[in-house]
Amino acid sequence: MARANAAYYATHDPFADFTTAPEISQVFGELLGLWAAVTWQGMGEPDPVILAEAGPGRGTLMADALRAAGMVPPFRAALRLHLIETSPSLRAVQAERLPDATWHDEMSGLPPGSLLLLGNEFLDALPIRQFERMSDGWAERHVRDGRFVPVPCAPPPGAADEALEGEIVEWGEAAQALVATLAARVVAQGGAALFLDYGPEHSAPGHSLQALRGGRPADPLADAGDADLTAHVDFAALARVARQAGAAVHGPVPQGAFLSRLGLFPRSQALARNQPARQAAALIDAAQRLATPERMGRLFKALAICDPRLPTPPGFAE
Ligand code: SAH
């Protein structure tokens, strides 16, 4: 799955296949930019500070975030922009909007120092492992010649105890490894990371690997590299590995509550006031799409992984 997805992002415009929060409303990136500025103040205003984004897509979130960060001039002046992106074609799109950035293939390429990291719909693109509960034990689902092949194995980690025969348990090994490294880093060097993504609050058995091709659900194994592959993020597992590394974990909280606490609606209404009626209605609808529980407000969640010496970051206090 890792290779198929890298090939997909390198050769396709993923935004033809799905729409993400920063593409829905400029307010999303603006609020995350202000989140970063306030968190930076809580860190004691380190100068310089690395502002990084994992999987920046078209660069929209970061362009909106930087515009908002301009409201806190010392933060805007202190930040050094770093982007973690594997796709050469998306890097080119990002470079048009964020010419001052430095690019890396992996988080390990970031320079040392105080870090603020943002990632929207990044973790769901990382590869997962799947295990199936058989009548007589467990099998890992391997992919061979475009088909799933069950390979007998020991009981998997995760929600294995709750799985009934025939059920799938997923294990987001890559996301967990990334979060463990990140957590150790913010504890040792200072910093905070904010991830927004979709997934349940509690780990549970279930099949969530999903492929989208041309905007429609597709067979995840057909045309590897031609479809976008995603899986639910197991927030509880990520919170566990981050705590084990000594970091403070905030959330997950539903995206609707998180964005509302940061001021999604007043900001959207303020923008709407200067717009013709149609654009004004679109701005309010976009805010509702991000925050309404039945739309993106509940399935999407925010999770922060912080240096334990920092105050609770914005959006996570009840
Ligand atoms: N954050 C953007 C894009 C989400 S799509 C938005 O909200 O619109 C996922 C992004 O992660 C793309 O930019 C994709 O190229 C990048 N990506 C996927 N797998 C990656 C990996 N293993 N390392 C770095 N970037 C990756």
C-alpha cells in the first residue's frame, strides 16, 4: 500500500478525487495558523521556530495559516517553513504558493530545534496492516498479484480481543512509528504537533481501507497507484504511543468542537459580511460543512502531541 499510494500522489491530482478541509474554507488554515501562533507563545516564543506541515497537498492550508500568522508579527518573523512531501508534482504546486519553504521526504529530515507541526489528512494516507480473525486463529492479509492472500500469524496487536470470526483488525504501524518519533522529539527539543484526520475515538475491529478513483469508491487492489488509498486513523493507539514517549496528549476532540472553540463561526461571519449574498452563503455553508456532526464535524478529530511543559493548546480545553 505504501508504494501504491506514493505512486498515486506522484502522478495524480488527488484533489480531483476528494475535497479536504482547507479546500472547503480559507478559515480552516487561518485558525490553524493562529493555533500555531498561540502555541508558540506558550512555548516561550522561541526564535527561530520550525513551522512544518506533513502532507501539505496544494499548499492551501499553509498559505492561509501564514496569512493569519501575520497578525502575530514576532511569530511570523521567527518561523522557518518546512514541508514534508513525497510527491514531486505536489511539491511543484506547493512551491508556487510557498516559495520560502524547504522540502523533506520524511520527518527525520527536519532540522533540530523547537517545532510546530501541522498535518491535515496526512496520517490516513500512511500504510496499514490488516489481520483477519479466522475460525482457527489469525491471518495477516498480504497482497500478491493484485489479490489479498491470508498468511497465518500470531494474534495481532490492537483490538484483537474484541474481534469475531471473519472480522478485520487494522494496525497503523507507520503512523504509530511516526508519532512515537515525533513525541520523543517534542519532549527532547520542545514543540507541539496538531493532527486533524478521520477515525473513531476508540480502537475497534473493522475494515476501513478505502480507495477513491476519479471521485468514486474503487477496488483498493485494482490499478495500484491509480487510486487514493486511505484508512481510518486509530487515535487511541496514537495517543498511547505518544504518552509512552513522554509527550502530553490532548484530544482527540471532534473537529466541530475544536474549530468552533477556535472561532470558526465568528470568523466566517466576519468574512461573509463583506461578500455578495452568494459568496456569503457559501462561506457559512463551508463552516457548517466542517463543523456539523453529520457532515465533517464528528468523524474528523483533532489530536495534539505536545512537550509536557506547555500549557493546554487552544481548542482542547472543555
Ligand atoms: N493536507 C492536505 C493534503 C492531504 S492529501 C489537505 O488537507 O488538503 C495527503 C498529502 O500527504 C499529500 O500531499 C500527499 O502527497 C502527502 N503524502 C502521502 N503520503 C506521504 C508520505 N508517506 N510522506 C509524505 N507525504 C505524504
